[in-house]
Amino acid sequence: MRTMMMVCAVLLVAASRVSAQACLGLPSFTNGSVHLNAAGEFPDSATAWAVGIGAGRPDNLFGNLGVGQASYEGLDEKSTFGFLEIGFQLALGGAQLCPIAGGYFGAGPDDDLAGIKLTSRGASAGAALGLPIRAGMVTFIPNAAVRYEYLSIKLEEENVGSSTESSNSGIVDLGLALVFGDRVSLQPLFHIPFGVDDAESNFGVFVALSFGWKAR
């Protein structure tokens, strides 16, 4: 159960980081108010992928909705998850600050032969800060985020009953994004957990495409 808690915590990070804001190292909403985003997470013994679509305006409210799937080393079964995030972008000198909050729900991996069913729920809240540095058609965005996370996993076993385990932790994200023409971004990101025993740092990769109408 502890290993599953750690993996689901990473999925919660994947869900929340797919939101489309320059303060998170992704294209701003200036040239396109709609964003298509994708994320890959690679914790120990697992791989997770997520896609999302977001909408918003510069220096205003934004939201993001998405789904994902995770596979685990040594298991044929996978887990699926969905997420929703909202936030607000604030100008802070030349930087951008975003208070953010989100929720997550996951199902699996189940074991039908053993009669085992897993579901997970999570919530996160925190703030992200990014500093765009333009160099021609490319913008470099060093960014960092700090967030609090709550995670709950419910295990149901046939003819045995159910049990629930929950955890609270914090995480620091550090990234350096490359944004091309304020339309496409590519970003490696490192996650550093704190406030929980035996947690390991891990990394992910994030891509975003900006399109749609320009902000007025």
C-alpha cells in the first residue's frame, strides 16, 4: 500500500502540472486562449501519462481538465485518473505568480482474480512562480512551485472488506521550460517531496500547444 501511495502522489503531481500557464513554464494565454497539454511522469517502478485541455486569459482565472493512465512494473493492470485544476495568474514585476488548487480521482490497478479493487482521491494547493526570459523566438522560463498535497487510497478486498490509508505531504517542483514562438513549450521538471518518510525525487516531461483566439 505504501508503494501505491507514493505512485499515486506522483500522479497527483502529473495532473496538476498539466495546467497551461507561463508561471508553470508553459505558453501564456496571450496569443492563444486554449491549450492542449501532455505530461509524462517516471517515478520508480511506474510510468504515467496525462493529457489535458485548458482555457484562460492573461492575468486572470484559468482552468484545466484532463485524464491519464499509469502502468506499473510487474503488473498487467493499469490505473486511470481524471483531474481538474483552477488558478489565477498575477503579474509580479517581470515574473508571473499563480495560486493553484486542484483535485484528482483514480481507479485501479485492480486484480479481478484476487478480488481486489483500488480507488484513490487527492487534492493539492499551492503557488507557482516563473520568470520568462526572451531570446529571439525562444523564451526560457525557469520556474518553481510549492504545493501541499492530500492523498487517500481505498483498498477493497472481496470477502474481507475495505481499508483506507491517507497521507499529507509537500512537494517542490523545479523546471526550465523552452517556449517556441509563445505557441509550443517543452519542459523537464524535477519533483522534490518533503514532509513524508522514504519519499524519492523523480522527474517528468511536459509539452504544451497554444491555439485559439487571442486575448483582447
